[in-house]
Amino acid sequence: MLLRVEIIFQKIYESDEEVRIRIAQVMCKSLTYTAKSTLLYMLNDKDYLVRVNACDSLAVFIDDEVLFKLLDVANGDPDNMVRCYAILAVRDISKHLDIKCKLKALKQLEYILANENDCEIRIAANSGIYILGNKSKLMCILSELSNNDYTIRCFVINVLVDISNSQNKDIILTKLKELNKTEKTVAVNSTLEYAIKHIEEK
């Protein structure tokens, strides 16, 4: 098994960035040791989009080793997009793990929130803290629907889809429908249409 993983690592190292990105995207389809090890290896890739996709794919591996590696990335990667995707993966993994892992994730997310200025990272951290039990964070996330940057509004809408459930869907849908009445940006309108439909079907 170790020899096989080392061969995969060597092939990845030799490939171009588009191939490495595609590998990172498809590895989540196989919940195997080889897939997990490959994605963890790709967290150190020189290309930030490879690291972004590795973080995204690792979100399906409910595993404390993966969680701790992603927490390291969330705190230390030089690229904000990578850090943001690591935080989203931490959110999605930690809710399924034991209380010790939940508390470690919560502590790290609260630290990030207290020391971070990037808006998307703050939104991602708030969504993780919310999922881990601090329900007041929903209002912090909803408030970003009025952000002047349309890309932030799109990001918030997608986060709200991720964290929506039977307990919060009514307030989320109310806020999304209010925004839908006044939003002028095509990208946001398209994201709203998808989000409203998806949440209503939950």
C-alpha cells in the first residue's frame, strides 16, 4: 500500500497543475486510504488551486487526522482562498466527530475569527462556529447579505445553503427572498434562484 501511494505522489509531482487540480477534484469519489493520503499530500502543493480543491475534497473524509491537518491549513496557508476552503471542510467534518474534536475545531475557529480581517474567511469561520453550537452566529452570516461586494453576497448565499436545516430554513428563506426583490447583479440573482429552490426542498 505504501509503495502504491509513493508512486501516486511521484506521478502527481511530475504532472502539470491542471492534471493535479483534476486529481484533487476526483479523489473525493473514493473513500480509501490511498485517496485520503493523496489529498493530504496535495495540501502542500505549490499551486493554490490544487490546495483549494484538496481541501474541498477532504471534506468527505470524516477523520480526526484529516480534521487536524485542515486546521493547520486554516491557520497557516499563505492563500486566503485555501484557508477559507479548509475552514469550510473543518466545519463539515467536525460536526460528525467526538466532543474532543468538536471543541478543538471550535477553539481554532474562534481564534481565526478573532484575528482575521478577510470577509470570506470570517463568514466561513462563523458558519463553523454556528454548526458547532453557537446559534447567534446565524445573524452574523445573514448580515453579510447586504455586503457591497457582490462576490461576497454570492459566497454568503452558498454558505447559507450549506448550513440550512429544518430549524433555520424559514428565517434563511425570508432573508433570501427579501434580497431577491432588490438584487440587480446577475450572478447573485442566479445564486439566489438556486439557493431558494434547494433550501425549500430540504
